[in-house]
Amino acid sequence: MSISAKPASPVSPNLPSVATAGPAPHARRTLALAGLAHALHDGYTDAIYVLLPVWRMEFGLDFVALALLRGIYAGTLAAFQLPATRLSDRYGGRRLLILGTVVAAGGYAMAGLADGLLALYGALAISGIGSSVQHPIASGAVSRAYGENARGPLGTYNFAGDLGKAAIPAALSFGLSLAPWRSSLWVMSVLGIAVAGVLAFGFPPIASAQARRSESDAGTGNDDRGGFALLFGIGMLDTGVRMGLLTFLPFLLQAKGATQPVIGTALALVFLGGAAGKFSCGWLGQRWGVVGITLITEGATALLIAATVVLPLVPLMVVLPLLGVMLNGTSSVLYGTVPELSPAERTELAFALFYTGVIGSGALSPLLFGLLGDQAGPVVATLATAGTAVAILPLAVALGRKLARPQQRIGAASPDEA
């Protein structure tokens, strides 16, 4: 089922519509700089994984304390996304995006000065708060810049985050081989300040809250809370499938005789495929619609997860990049659908809610699948992630019906209603 058909234009030519507007004059610059911000902040988030062994040796931490380091950053990032949207209404999204980038960089600088565990917790909490502004504000800016054509650009924006996740932790690993960890963190902080400077000089203006309300009053956007609830649920389940599978994939590979280097290579193949999936599925969603892409990616994900259980090691390595494409591809079309299910003045709030849900699912789902794995074994837990992907399919069909309704209403509007 495809929902890619465009809604009919309102009868009155004086009513602007986000749904039918073309790209803004500075759309490409908005996308490029939003992608740069996404790459930096996602890179900051995953750089913590590289630092955990260093901090364990430096401060003598146990695994619970190490888990809390990652949890505090992710928790503050998720918790402050909604307040960030409120602050952007008051102080402006562009200004808050720049300030949040400075704060995130400052948190890493403070981590480089930390002399104990509590100071490190505090520094990472500050950095997480700074990074919380990026997802809702940058996503909203890209959505507004491209209007009805935002699906593909949002996929590119999503892909940029994966580039940051690959590049910044890799650069940090290389830096740690040349310099002390504190110096490496200060270099990361300088990088963040430099990105903030680029945003300050180049990021185009973002529509004010008053202008967004005017768009909504003019009839743009869609306030379908039931549709957004479906999208929210699909996003949480999709993230749960991804994080649950990645929890057990190393153990499945190990059971098939994979050595540690082979396991690392296998995960790299999945991540590379995932980045390609985020990029390509965002643009394919522009043509085929969220339902068509979701049915393909989630159905294929379920089949490929089942294949990870039954295939020998060598054939499994061959299909892992395709698994990554399907595993991550859904997320781009889901992000691109957020603006379609929120009124124009609340796009940033909708993105904040959506990102909070998927980040929360990413934190909780490994625990739930882990409990199942403890009781029934990794094979059953892995197949449960495939079952979760199958459960998304009817939800996607129901979402398609929700998305079709506003189009029918607009297309049937009388001149008086317009």
C-alpha cells in the first residue's frame, strides 16, 4: 500500500501549505548544516563507548558505574528534548541549536578536567543536555525547509548522524593512541566549538513560533493524534527490534565459530548496511510512501533475522549488509512522516516526542529481550525480535489509513471550507 500521492492544493491561492510548498531558498544549506550538527552530536554520544575502558582503568570503576556513565548521557539527552522545544519557542530554534552545541562541547571539556566519578557524571550530564536540542530543532528545520519533499532530505539528515557515529569515535580511538585521554577530550571540545561557529555564521533562520502558528491557522499540517500514536508505537518497536538483535548477534556469531575479529567485521557490515539503509530508504519513501517501505523493510528484517539463526557463518556474513539496510531503513521513513502527523506550529515538539520514545526504547528493549534470553536462550530471544518486526506490519497498514484521511478531506474541500 502506498501513500505517496500528494494532497490536492487548497482552493484558495492565498493559503500557503507546508504540504504543497517546494524547498525553501536556503534548503540545501539547512540540510548540510543540520547534518553537520547531527554528525557531531551523534558522534559525541557514541564516543563514550570508546572512553569506557579508559575511564575504568583511570578511576577503577565497576561495570555498574560504567553503565551509568552511558546512561546519564543518554538519559539527559532524552529527557531534555521536550523542554528544548519549549525554549526554542521563546528564544528561537537557531539560537538554541548553537547554544546547545556549545554546551555539549563544554561538557566534554569538563569531562577532560574531571578528577573523580561524580565530576565525570556531572560533565556527561551537561553534555547530554546540550545535545538534547539537536534532534527536534534540526529535524524541524529540515522539514520546514523542504516542505512536502522532506522525506528524502530527512533520510540524508539521519544518515549524517551515522557518519558521525563512525567518524568521531574512530578519530577519538586514533587520538587516544597518540595523546592522553584528557587532551583528546579537549580536542573533541574544540571540534564542537568550531561546529557551533559554523552554525552561527551559516545556519539559515528558523521560523518563529508565531510564524508557525500562522501556518497552522492557514490550514497547514495535520493534527491526527491517533496517527501520531501509531507512528510513535512503530518507531519504538522498530528500535526495539534493532537493539534487541544487536544484543544477541555477537553470541549467535560466536556459536557459529566466529572469532572476535570476525565478530567485529560482522558488526561493521551491519552498521555499513544500516547507514546505506537510512540514506536510501528516506528517498525511496518519497516515491513509495511510508507504508510501502515499512512493509518491505520490516518483512525483510523478520526473514533475515530468522536467517541469522539458521545460516552457517560464511553465508551469514554475506547477508549481513542487507540485514543492516532493512534493520535501519525503516527509521528514515518514520522520521519523514512526523511532520505529516503534527500541526505546523508543533513540528519540533512532535520530533522531540518521537526521538524521546525511540531513545527510551533503545535503552529498555535490550533489557527486556535480555530477560527473555536468560530464560529461553539467545536463539529464542533473537526470533522474538523477528516476531516484533512482523507485529509492525499491521500497524503500518493502519498508519497508512490515517495518513490517507487528511488527503481525502483536503481534496474534497469546497471553496467555502477552503
